[in-house]
Amino acid sequence: MNNTARVDEEKRKRVLDAIEATGFQPNELARALFKQSSKIIGVIVSSIVNPFFSEMVRAIEEEAFEHGYRILICDSSGNVEKEKMNIHMLNQMKADGLIMMAQSEMTSQVIKDCQMPVVVLDRRVNGENVIASVSSDHYSGGRIALQHLLDCGCKNIVCVRGPQNSSSGKDRYTGYRDLCKEIGLEEQVIDGDYSYDNNLDTVDLILERYKKVDGIVACNDMAAFAICKALQEHGYHVPEDIQVIGYDNVMFSRLFSPGITTVQQPIKEMGRLAVQIIVKHINGENYEKNNNFDVELIERQSTQKK
């Protein structure tokens, strides 16, 4: 069954015939426990319904398959207890690596219990088991988003910032904030998150607090979708009345009406690199520990130059 050379051909044939006759399938979990390797890479995400994560997971799965690995997807919903349970399960399964895309405040403490190499994706998390990080230049992304709205003629720009307990949300906001300071623009901020539903009410806060708003920097594309929809329900036209820019460039950004101008992360390349790093670590090969991709402005119909 393991294709070793120590078994003579006659006995090998009898065993293979018996396997075929009985329909026997080897227990992969038992084999993993014996070999201390399951050929499984765990992937913990904050929310699989967010298209950013689902597109990233698809890239991870494709790359893992090419290297002979399978992936096990765990959705933590940002819950630290779920993260702990998922990591415990992956430890028991002898997973060969973990790609972490969760964002609870306790993530750095949770991964201390990992018995496998960890690659942190789209954020920075410290920990002795973290072998590398793969992210993009979120600081520049925040600046690019604000600068684009300025170039479009917007004067009163509100930033709907993402969770400040994640490095990605913090860096995007810091980029926006620093550019505001450099050019003497008043900082106008509303706290949001990366989900669609939770941002539907954000527009009410914006219109109440910043009545002259003519541009909105959304923390991601999901927030941009919700903001555009809510603005339309309030009787505003995007981009004629208020312009909106998102972040990530998920597939739905070009399908939404209006098409969402956004700051693009190289989602596919980031996911594939995370897998490549784990495989190189397993094989004892060299790899970069800190990987930061450039971001790019993608212009669509939710913004326009006045």
C-alpha cells in the first residue's frame, strides 16, 4: 500500500487484489498521525462570505493543489474562541501549515498554541510560530484613495475607516490621516467595518455629522457597496452628488452599478505566495519573511473628475 520495495511481487499482487475486491480505502487521518504530516494546510478567515476572503481562498486552494496539498477552511467570524478551537483541531489533524486571515484582538496570543508554521495574510501579527507575512501597502492605499477624490474635485471627504485592531485597517486610515495633515485638509472620520450589512446605516451618520460631504473613502469594497446603495435610497446620485471609492477590487466591484472605483490588492498573487512560503518552509528552502505588494488605483463609475 505504501509502495515500498521490501515486498515481493507475488505478495504485492495478492494485497492489491484484496484491496480492489473489498473496496478498501486507507484512513488518511491515521496515516497523517503516523507520518506526522497530513498534506493539509489550514486557512482561518474572518468571514468567508466576504468576497475578498473567498477570492483569496480560491487562489490558496489552486496553489496548494499544485503542490500536492489540500486546504481546510475555518471561518472564525472574528471570534477568538472559534480561532482557538480551529487551531486545536488543526493541531490534532497534524496540519502542515496555517494561513491566518482572521483579525480578533487576541490573534497573536491564539497562534502561540500552533504546532505548525503560520503565514499571516493581509495583516501583521507577531508570534514565534509566524514564519512570514504577506500583505500589501495599505498605508499607500489610504493615501491613493484620498488623493484620487481630491483629483476628482472633492472638498469634503469622509473616511469610513475599518477596524483599528487590524494592521490593514489601521494603515489605510493612517495613510488618509497623514495626507490630510500634509495638505491642511480637515480630517472627517466615521468608524465602520468590512461587512456589507453593518455599513448600511453608516450613511445616516455621515449625512448627520458631515452635511457637506461630497466624497467618501470606504474601508473596503463591501463598505462601498453598502454606502452607494444607502446614498441612492436617500436620493443621492453616485458620483454626481457624492463620490465613493472602495478598497480591494473584488470581482463584484466591476459588476456593481455604478462600477466601484477602488484600490486594488493583488489578491491572487498574495494567496499563492502564502502557500509557496509554507511549502518552502516545509522543504527547508529560503523565502522572504516580510512580503509587501504594491496597490493600484482602478477607476470606474463611482468617481468622476468635475
